[in-house]
Amino acid sequence: MRINFKEKSLWKIVGFVFILIIISVAVYDIWGNKSSKVYAKDLMDNVKAQKPDSVKLTDSFINTSYDFSIDMMKNNISRDKNSLISPMSIYLALGMTANGSDGNTLKEFENILSKNKLSITELNKSYYSLISNIKTSDGSKLNIANSIWYSKNFPDIKKEFLQTNANYYGANAYSADFSSPKTVTDINNWVNNNTDKYSVI
């Protein structure tokens, strides 16, 4: 079973995606948090990532990823402002979120991510293969860290959703109280632990 977003408002989905995006991108730590302990409930206690097979990245995936990136830049860059956008962070976040949807909502995700040329299963395999084969020209280290922060007020999250995101995206998952300022500290601490001591909020 999957989380069904059909009954949720679009704004809740957008908010969920936004949480995923800010976790995928780290910026300079202005808060100076020293502790790295995360107190939110870890939903991955009984979920062990299983390494999927890599697939050859198809022209369809490459072209739709390129189109997504260009569209993202066109719609979010202003001529009179400096902009920094990571299309990869955004489509990885959307890919993770898409795994929690079905029906028309899933079709909308697939349309946004690949113009309905690829299923979420194909996208998962392609994203995993892309992440697994990233190499830098100068031999420096590149880490991609993803996590899902799930409101404790939502219904129980399904293990299939957690397993899929662990397998293909290496994602951690936590249940947290979004009304508590402690959650901000937890998110920053998670980012500190995964991005050489940088945080996002």
C-alpha cells in the first residue's frame, strides 16, 4: 500500500515536497548548532536498504531530465536577481514524494518528471543509477543525502514507501512535530551529520 495523497490538498503536497527539497540542499550554518543528536522518531528502524541493480540511462530519461531542468530554470529565474537552483535536488525530492502517491496524483508526478514517458518505477531505477555513477572531474567527494520528514499528525506511513525510498534514494525518514521548534534543531542536526556540519534552517 502507498500513502494516498488524493484526499490531501495541493498545498499539503507542495509543503511536503518543500520539506524534502530543503533537506536535499544545505546552505551555510547561521545557527551554529553544536549538537548532532536527532531526537525525532526514526522510521527506518526496521527498514534495511536493499541495493537495486543499476540500469543504463536511456535517452528518454536524459532528455526528460534536461527538459525538466530547463523548465525549472525558465520558471524560477528573474533577470534582475541572482538565482541558485538545483534541478537535481528538486526532481529527486519529487521522485521520492511520487512514491507515496497513486492514481491521478501519481500520473501528475510522472507528467512533471518525464512528460509521462516514464513510470515511477523506471524513474526510481534511473535516479538510482544516476546517483550511483556521479563522478567529479577533479576526484573530489560528492555526497547526496536525502531524508523525509513526516508529520506525526498524518496517518501511519507505509513500509513500502520507506523501503522504496531507502533502496533507490538512500533516504532516511523521521516522524516529527512540525509545530515544535525542536524539529528545526533536529533537521539542522540531521543535515550537520550528512553534509560536513552545514545546516539549512
